[in-house]
Amino acid sequence: MLSKKVALTGLLMTMSVSSFAHANCKASPLHEDMDTLKTEMKSLAFEVKKEDYASADARIDRIIAVLKDAREEKPYLFTEKGLEGAELNQRMADYQSVMDDTITAFVALDKAVADKDASSAKMALGEIGNLRKKGHRAFKADC
Ligand code: HEM
């Protein structure tokens, strides 16, 4: 009976810790940048579809600024794993390299939009989608 109580208390404690971690990971500056990216990407897709290239151009510049900001933030996964020192530096470098590739893909999209080149724009958007998947698979905590 006592052990059941202890187990229940343990379970409740684990739940509250994990919900705390959950709140923590959703409140980070990186998470905020990512939420902004999601909203901006929706508007961008709409503008590209409407062939409103002037608005798309300005939006891509804003997206690139958000990505540059996100590049300097530490993914929550690294905090959760307690990474420090050389290991943290290595994983940050990996993260920043995928961010750099993503920025490069948005620069290519910017050019395609300026040239009103729909087929290059589509290719760049595909590449961005792949980098998003790659970044999330490698660096996003499951929280
Ligand atoms: C256009 C591209 C992208 C979009 C629209 C996007 C969107 C998002 C969204 C909506 C979330 C929150 C998901 C949730 O609620 O759990 C998120 C989280 C995250 N994304 Fe992205 N993402 C993009 C690209 C990337 C790239 C390229 C990387 C890495 C190089 C990345 C790394 C992360 C990480 C690490 C988190 C978790 C937040 C944290 O650790 O604080 N994302 N992203």
C-alpha cells in the first residue's frame, strides 16, 4: 500500500516536472522565432501564389532576419540533454550550419521572386521544406 502511494507520488512529481519542462521549452526566444517563421511562411505562400512579388520580397527579408536571430539561440534540446563545453560547441556548430543552409535557400528564393521566376521559387521552397525537416529531426526536443 505504502509503495503504491510512493509510486503515485513519484508519478505525479514526474508529470509536474515534465509539464514544467513543456512550459519551459515553449517559452524560449527560439520557440518564439519559430512561431513567427510559421506565420510568415503562411503569408509568403499566399503572396507567391497571388504573384504579389513585391510583398513576398519584403517578407523574405524579414524571414531572413528572424533566421539570423534564431541562429544565435540555443535549441532547448541541448539544455534538456545538459550539453556543455566542447560537445555543446560542436552541436551548436551543427545547428548553425543547417540554419546557414536555410538562410542560403531563402536568399535563392529572394532572387527567384525578384526575377519572377516561378520554377526557381518552387525549387527553393522545396529545399526550405527539406531543411526544416532536417533541422527539426536533429535539434527539436519532443516537447
Ligand atoms: C521555414 C522553416 C521553419 C519553420 C516554418 C519552422 C517552424 C517551427 C515551429 C512552428 C516550431 C514549434 C513547434 C512546436 O510547437 O513544437 C519549431 C520549433 C523548432 N524549430 Fe523550427 N521551423 C523552421 C526551420 C527550422 C530549422 C532550419 C531549424 C534548425 C536548423 C529549426 C529548429 C527548431 C527547433 C530547435 C525547434 C524547437 C524550439 C526550441 O528548441 O526552443 N527550425 N519550428
